Amino acid sequence: MAGRLFNALLIDKLRFYIDDKAFNNTDTSKFIANIEKVMSAYYSNNAYLIDTSRHRISLEFTPTRYRTKECQTDTNLIMPTEQELYNLFKELGFYNLPENIYNNFIVSKIHLTKNFYTQNTVPRYIKMFKNRKYRAGIKPIQNTSNITNTSLILSTLKKDYSDKNIIGNKVILFYDKVQELKDKAALNEIYLRAPLPLKEVKILPKGAYSNNPPYLSLNNLHIIRCELQYATSVKLKKISDFIFDTKNSHDLRLSTLLNLLKKQNLYSTLEKFYTNELRNNVFFDEPLNSEVKLSKHEKLLAELIKGKSATRLLGMYRGSQKESLSRVLRKLQMADNSNSLYTELYRKFIEGQNT
């Protein structure tokens, strides 16, 4: 079966736990031993962590590092199929647990991710996102993890603006995935566990991919990765609210995800949530087909208000005596929307285009 590399929903991190007391003093050693046995069969040692401290049983792992062949490169680029992930949790024993235990596992971290192939180098898109105007409360934070790779975090702001506490309760991360693989894993080539679909092969540079065995050269590839990180109950309950179409969730239960997985609906449901979050927080303006040209003075104003929310500024000035300024602000907002880099990513992230 072909493995999708681009525009496919990836669960890059998943952590869940249960309190010991949920087992009613039942011996959990066999359950924990089986988790270790199964996880070690499909994941390398540093791709999962079993924790039994603090009177809890916790498992954190990187689903995308699932392996079936010894020759495949250990990366987090491609998700196992829903059937493979279902079989994994079945082997782990979760579907055979008593209902009171099955329903008591709580998800405490999940990272939802996608890879997108871009026409230009990734730093150009990072810079574009950094300079765009966002709705009130969201701030772009540029972070250089090393001399070669720069990421961008879109985050709500906390009341404490110190460097160590600047990340708020919503985190959207953009970064250059190819550069990360080169920096962290010293990789220039990857052996995949499954062939890529033909439509994905066609968008890659000539010579970048070989089908037998499935092989990908990272040279001259442009892959932007967008990661939505959820690790607090406030953020995680949003996923549960979305799944059940309610606002009354208290947390996100593992059983909610496993029930969807059993029906082969987990990936499609999380993908809808992922797209909805990006539409509301990043791509809330539809791109324009025609280019908006700014005058010299309008370009100067654009520099002065860089990083400010155009939507909020429009609200402040609309209907006031400064109507002319309101018109200029709207024109600046339109200029952002006609940006070719923004338009390209809007088509891919929101509309699902893969070219």
C-alpha cells in the first residue's frame, strides 16, 4: 500500500494515561509487560516511553515512526495506515479491556501534523507568515533552533511575557522538515517502508525518488511542516468538542479516538479538525486572484503596522472620521491576501491541492 507523504494527517505525538486506582487493585504487570513487548516490535527504543510513576500508567509514543522493515529509515514522515494503527492497539490489548478501564484513559498530549511540498524554499514562507497580520491575541514568534533552521510559532499570549513563558494555550508551528532531518538525524536520503502514490512522485524533482526500493533523496526538496500541538486539557477538550459537536467536554478520552479508529474514521475526523483550526487561526482570509498594488505611502504604513492585527485596526477606525485610513487598512489586508506565497499555501492547506 502506498504511503502518503504530502497533505496527509499525521499524529506525530500521542500521550495518554490512567490512574492505578481504575484497575481496582488488579495486578497490572502483565498489561504493562505486553505494552513493552508490542511497542518494541514496531518502534525503536527512543520512539516510545512507558511511565508507571505517580500511581499512573502512561504511554507516550510517536505513531509516525512505525516500522515494518529493518531497512526502512526511522523518520516521522509517513503515518501507518488506520488498519495498522488499529492492529497495534488491538495487540496492545486496549480493545479487550473492561469498559470501565477502557473509558478511563485520558489523552494528555497530541500533535497533529501535515507535510506540504512547496514551490519555493521554506524560509520564504516562514518570513511571509511572520509578517502577516493575525486576529487579536495571536502573536507570531520566530525561533531559530540552530544556524540553519528557523521555525515560526503562532501562539496566543500569556499574561507573563517573560521569554520562558511566552507560549500561550494555542500553538501552531511551521518549520522546514527537510532541514530538520538533515540537522537532527544527519540524513540526506530516506528509505521508505512503502512506495509513494504516483501523484506525489510527479511533484518531486527529477531523480529525487526511486520506487524499488522506495527511496527519497532530500537534496533540493522543499517541505514545510505545520504542527498543531495540544498538551493541556483546555486545548485537548476542543478536539473532543469537535468530534461530538458540543461545548461540554471536560477532556479527551483515548476511547473516543479508538472508537473512531475501529470504524476507520479517525484520520478523516482529525483532518477536518486540523483544517478547521488552520482556517480559523491562520488562513481566515480567502486569497484574491488579482494583485493589489500599494502606493509609496501605503507601503510605508504597512511597515509601521507590521505585526498588528489588520482586522482589529479596521474595527477601530471603521465608521470614524478617519474613514480614509480605514480604506487604506482594508487595502493592506487585501494585499496580504493576494500574496502568491499565501495563496499557494491556502490552496494546499485549506483546499487540499497537492501540486
